[in-house]
Amino acid sequence: MSTEYESLTREALVELLKRRDSQTPYGLVWERHGIAHDEALNRDFVSLELDPTLSCGPSPWSNLIIEGDNYDTLRHLVSTHAGEVKLIYIDPPYNTGRKDFVYNDSYFDTTNRYRHSTWLEFMYQRLRLAKDLLHEDGVIFVSIDDNELFNLGLLMNKVFGENNFIANVIWQKVYSPKNTAVHFSDDHEYVLVYAANRERWRPNPLPRSAEQDRAYKNADKDSRGPWKPSDLTARNYYGEGRYPITCPSGRVIEGPPAGTYWRVSRSKFDQLDADNRIWWGKDGNNIPALKRFLSEVKQGVVPQTLWTYDAVGHTQDAKKQLNEILPKERNEDVFSTPKPLQLMDRILRLATKPGDLVLDFFAGSGTLAQAIMQLNKEDGGERRFILASSTEATESEPDKNLCRDVCATRVRRAAEGYSSAKGEQVEGLGGSFAYVRAKQIPPHRMEERLDDGLVWSYIQMKHHHPLTERGALASVSDWNGQVLVYLPATTAKMKAALSEALAMHPEAIVYTWTPAALTGMVNENNLREVPVDLTRGFRFGKLGGEQA
């Protein structure tokens, strides 16, 4: 039987073998050629078009909701926010074959030969860009179920490095078993956790619960407050850990139980007893225990990998929360399994501090943004979010727009307040966002006159300024001591507007299409040429490392 290799020259075969020998012998391989992966990727420049009518609150807007393909969104963000994101959380399609995965304007079902390969390619292209967005001590949390868990784990190892694996969290998503299950009741999902650098990232301790604190009593009315008894014996050998003890009642305990040792030496034990840190029981006749005071206990709790529904919510909680804030007809057929706010809150508490930037490029119904605003209101923090969501429009549903009608609507209602399903008025959490659309621009058009709004949005994002609308003449943004000015043209009126801006901000960075026309007006070090800067930022920015 003839093969595709028979027509190759000796040199071509040698080159093929060299490439194969250089490949990692162990790892994840998928059928990339079968899905024509290169055809699925767009190389056009991506800019963001601000829509003030769909934005929430007054400008400037520090938070973003981006409508468009998240691959386009990520390609834009790596040219403006590389290394800036502290937490990425995503809830990608689980590839169940039940219309949860849209690829190239069509759904993939269980009969598709390349279903797993297509999903892997889809995820790989996005994760490799997401990696470049993480801060050096940042972390990514990815929700998944059994359908792609093992493939995703290998893919995450490939992108982030297996040495940066942190945990595989089990989330108990339901509160009762499914008695209709054929084999096992499916009661949980997973959250894979990877750090940008395992040595740099540490989770925040979780707050102690009231239930944990209730274990501390004060049976002897100790002035140091509530305490609980702790075992003084251990199984690990300790050379000074075997000695007799006399109880206050007079009973002599010859030593710890067989096979165990006292945790402390005799001299240390006597010190603890003298300090009233030993509990002998109400009658002074018990085996001694160490009193551990609540006031001296580490106030944070080390996170565990099992998250139960009573702690972080379940799917029914999530559905109720979504139906509470959005009309049911808007979401019931779209998000059958949203994530609960409690789950998002847990992740935010573990992985963020009050000023951090958070990214979700599978934003869904916008649960993460609501949880961020909730936590900011609680602790006075200024966490910022960038959400990306596609419209999920298809040939059969061309007018569908989940980003606008579900995600942005939910976040707006959460921020401004809303009337609940029961007709009760719910106070808003505060916060705002800019609604923008990812817009593709062919590279050859980069040297032409682009829409001034697109240029102004890009300039602000490149310098990490919150977004504002374009000015009538000169556009000005003053943020954290840095002033940006965009001058679309160099007419007399434009120059006059620039002079006014420079009178107030003489060290402003000025962008224009014809910088030569502003020589003498602007400090040479602060003058930027728009097309050159935009092109350089895109073409030579950090765009996700090497192609596979």
C-alpha cells in the first residue's frame, strides 16, 4: 500500500525524522491537521470599539466587558496587558456534545470525529495567550467536568508547565444524588489550578467560619478567652517524650499510651502547666490536654481541595441567583449550569487582593463580575475585571447576543440595583464598566486613517488607563499622574485644544498622525506617531510565545 511518505525525497525524510526526534516523547498530541487549525485563526489587528450606550456608570471606566471572539480579545490584551492579570478564572465549554461548544459558527456533537481535537485546539490557542497575561505571581482557575478533565490536565501541563500545577479542586455541585443515574450519580465538577510560577504564588488563607470558632469554649473561665483541648500525644518518636505525670487529683499517669510519646519535654510540660495551659478535666483527673486559645490561633484557614456545596454553593443556588437578577426567559435556555456566587467568592478570596485585575474570557452570565463587586463592597477593595463573551450567534440564530443581553445586563443590574422576581427592590453593589466590541482591522489598514475612537481606546489601554469617550477635539486622559493626549489632526482648532491641554499638563504624552506638525509644541520625548506605535504594539508585542 502506497503512503504519503513514498513521494518524499531523502532530504525531506531526514528533516521529518529530525523534527520527530526533537518532539517531547511524552505529552498531549491531537489531530490538528484534521481541523485545519491555521484557517481558524485570524491574524488581523484587533481593536476595541467603545459603546457608551451599553456601558454602565459614568466614565472613566476601569472595568471592561468585551463583546467578540475571546481569541481576538486575548490577542488584543497581550499587546496592552501582558503580565498584568493576577487571577484568571474561566468556565469553558465542557464539550459534552449537547450544544455547549460553538466552533466556527457551528455546534460540535458527540458524532464528530474530531470533537476532542477541535476542543483541544480551541483551548490551546486561548490558553497560550492567557499565560502571557498572568502576573509573575498570578494564577489561573479552570472549571471542567469529566468529559475533558484528563485532556485539559495534559494541556495545562503543556502550556503552563506541570511544575506549576497547584491543585485539582473537587466542587460538590449538587446537594442530592440523582437516582435516575445508570451507573453513578454525577455529583461534582473540578477546578484545575495552575500558577504562573509555583514558587511565587501563595493562596490567601480563608476566613474562619463561625462553626470553626464554636469549637472553642472556656470551661475554666480563663482570662485569655475561649480555648479547646488538644491531644498532647503523638506517634512520632521523641526522645524526651516518655515520663510519668501526676494529676492534680493525685493520680499518677506512668506515661503516654503504648506506641505514643508526649509532644513536649518534661521541662516544657511543667512550664505549660504553670501557665495554666494544661487542661486536666473538671475533676483534675483526666489525661492532660493542651489548651489552644482562639486568640492565638492563626486567623486564616489553609484551603482544602474538597469544596462542599454548603460552603461554596451548588447549581440550584446558581440558577436561583441568575433568575433573581435576570428575567427567566432570557437565560433558562442558555445557561443551564451557571456557577454560584459563593464559588466565585471562594476563588476571589483565595487569589486576589483589593487592587488586583481579574480576567474571565468565558464570561457566560457574568457571575464573576457580580462576585467581584460584592467583595469590593464588603472590604472596600478596588478589584477590576475584564470579561469577554461572544454573542454565540450562529447561522440559525444570527441575532443572538449573550454578551449584551445576558452578561452585560446582569452585571449592570447588579451594579445599579434591580427589582427581584418577587418585586422587591435590591440595592446595587456599585461599580461600572465600559462595553466594547472587538473589531478586526486588516494589517494593511494600520497605516491608514483609523476610526479615532478605536485609536483612543487602544492608547488608553496600552497605558493602563480606564476608558473614556473620545473628545470633540483633543482627547485627554489623566490617570495616576500620567496624562495622555490624542490629537486626530493638526488643524488650527486642534492645535489650540492641544495648547490648552499642555498648559495644564506640560509633560503629557501626545499621540498624533503627523508628529512633525507639532515640533516645538510638544517635548520630543513625549511625542508619538499613531500608526507606528499601533503597528509596533501589535506586531512585535508578546503574542503568546511560540506556535506549536
